[in-house]
Amino acid sequence: MPKVYGVILSPYVRKVLLALEAKGVAYENEAVFPGALPEGYTDISPLGKIPALVDGDLKLSDSTVINEYIEERYPEPSLLPDAVDARAQARWLEEYADTAFLSALIVPFFQRVVAPMRGVETDEAAIAEAEAESIPAALDYLESMVNGAEFLFDGKLTIADIAIISPIINAHLGQYSIDASRWPNAAAYAEFIRSQDVVQKREAEERAMLGG
């Protein structure tokens, strides 16, 4: 049984757990927090980052690499589109979601959830700056890529949907939601993906962890 290391509130850890859960793969999870790594953790994740995965003798880190392994090791149901060009586009959207999109959407979560956990005062100015600059830029791009309340590819959940919804969930946990009047397609898309059973169950577990 694969074992995933990392705290479930991490968007990168969530991405891996959603892939496993969408495929119906049983797994173990050990909560590992950045900045408080257990002894020997770098033997699994040399960069000291989360998530990491151990499956038998195999040790992997980086959510994208882990999910590529999951896709090949447990191929059904596939989380990639059927066509080669669509697969390339899905991989690009995963990369975008993991970088610029996540960097923008994570700010409210970090300031309103993570900072208080660390005994640090919430920086509302940082949130306001993100809401004025980086978040709109990220959502403008998402608005151009989605068609409202439907999956991105082939009428099924893919890694692109999983990667995009992951930071959106963090934004919701940080009391930020997409303005449907400004980004109607992105807002409808986000609510559609969040309504999927596998995503609802994951989000419910995380909210329970936060006492909500």
C-alpha cells in the first residue's frame, strides 16, 4: 500500500491524495509539516519538501512526479485525456496550477490559516495586494481556459482539474471565493469540480481538521 507523507492541507499533498482517491487506491498518510520534518525524512524527500511517497522500495518526491507514477502504476480510471495534444495541454495546466496560480490563490489561506497557527498576526494588507494584483491575473487566465460547469477534457476528471481545484480549495479555506460576476466561467467551473464526490470528501476531511 502506498504511503503519502505530508499534511493534507497542502495543495500539493491534496493533489496526490485526490489522484489516489479518484482511482480508488487505498493508501496511508503520515502528516509531515514543512519546517518540522521528522528525522530521516530527507532519505525519502531529498529536498525536504512535501509530499513524498513510498510504495514498496520506491521513494518519490514532487507531486507531479508522484502523480505520473500513480497514473502509470494504477492506470484505471485514467486521469489524462485521450488525445496526445490534450494530454500535453493537461500537463501544462497542471504546471500552471502548481506555480503562478497556486502562488496567487494561496495568499489568503497562508495569512488567515497558516499564520495564526504559527502565532503570527494576519497580514490583511498582503491579502488585499494579492486580491488586487496576482489573484485577478491568475483568474483572468483560468477564465480564458474553462467553459463553465464542466470538466476540462473528455467529460471526465483529469489531473488538470485536480491541480487547478487544489489551490482553489485553499483559497476557500482562507475565506476567498471567486467573484462570479467578474469570472463567471471560472466560478462555475470551480463549483462544479468542488461538487464532485471525491473532491467533496477530501475537502470535508480538511475542514474537519480545522474544526469547521
